[in-house]
Amino acid sequence: MNNYLYVGVFIISLIFLGSIIFYEASRFNNTHTEKFSFFAYFPFEINIFRRNKVSSILSPIFYGIGVSGLSFCSFLFAFATQKYGGSVTAAYIIFALNVLVAISFLILRFIKLSNYKLHIGFASVNVALNLLIDFIYLFFFTNSHVVFLRTPNIGVEIACFIFILALLVFIFVLLLNPSYKQWIKMVKIDAETFSRPKKNYLVIIEWGCLLHYLLTIIPLSIVAFF
């Protein structure tokens, strides 16, 4: 595998995601009385895309490049696995899951909470796919019978197990933490007046899943490089 290409694509993905989130948050802060918070405001609320505004097309482009780059890293991994005669099916399953996670988040950014059932549906899909990646990684990357780019070794398997376990703990904390489950107050988000909690359950899950998706590159990279 071309390690430089892999690392380069990942860095570019982070730059595009970080820059567009920073820009949209800055725009949000300039047009609202309250400051943007990852604990209180949904991804769709800072989305600057408008059909009648050409410049706003940068938002879906930057997000698209960002999450597509992460998926492309898994494609490079799958392609290299095929080249070296590894477990091709497992590698392309990993690639397909990465693509689905990326697509589900991009769609979620465009679904307002006024379309409540659809929003909850895609949020649930996004969470389920993130969980599925963890379990797939746990099964493949800690299994000495599944070979990708090189013969598995116990050190790689232990490192992957520890990190994937940490990712599972992280996402289950997002799902099961009862201390900020005030999301029901956000059902009337399009109303003129509403009570917005400082920590919103659904918001934290949606942004948390994006962070989780970024972190899943670590066990993939461990297997790819070691």
C-alpha cells in the first residue's frame, strides 16, 4: 500500500472537515445571539448550504471531500489487501461500511428536525453503522485467521482490541448516558420560542458519531502499517 497516499488523504480529509466546521460555526456565531456548541446545536443547524446561493455549495463539497477521504482510506486498504492476496471480502466489507457511514452523515446534515421521523431514522442508521464498524473491526482485526496486508501478530491484535473496545465504550456512553436526555425539548425547533437545553442528547450523539468515525481510522491504520 502507498503509505504516503494513505496518510495524505487522511490529512486532507481532516483539513477539509475541520475548516468547513470552523467556518460554519463562525457564520453561526455571527448571525445568532448564542454561540455554537457541539452539545446543543445539530449538524443541520450550521449547514450554510442554500439552493439560491452559489457560494454555499462549498459546504457540501467540503463535507463530501472530508468524509469521502476517510472512506477512500479504507478503499486503499481494501485495494492493497487484494494486491497482496489477503482477505479481499473482509477488506471490501470494511470499505462498504465506511462509505455507508459517510453517506448517512451527509444526508443527516440536510434533514431538519421538523421532519422528525426521517431525522430520527437516519440518526439511528448512522449510530447503527458506527456500531457495526466497531464489531466488524473487532471480529476481523483480532482474528489471526483473517489476513490483510501481512501475517497477523499478537501485538497488532491486542492493540486493535484495546482501541476498538475503547470506541465501543465511547459510543455506548453516548447512547446510554441519562444525564443529558433532554432532546424531547428540541422537537419544536422550528417554533418561534423553545427551551434549548445546554446539553442535547440527540445532538451529542450525532456529533459524537462523526468523531467516532474519525477515530475508527486508528485501528484500520494499525493493521495497515503494522
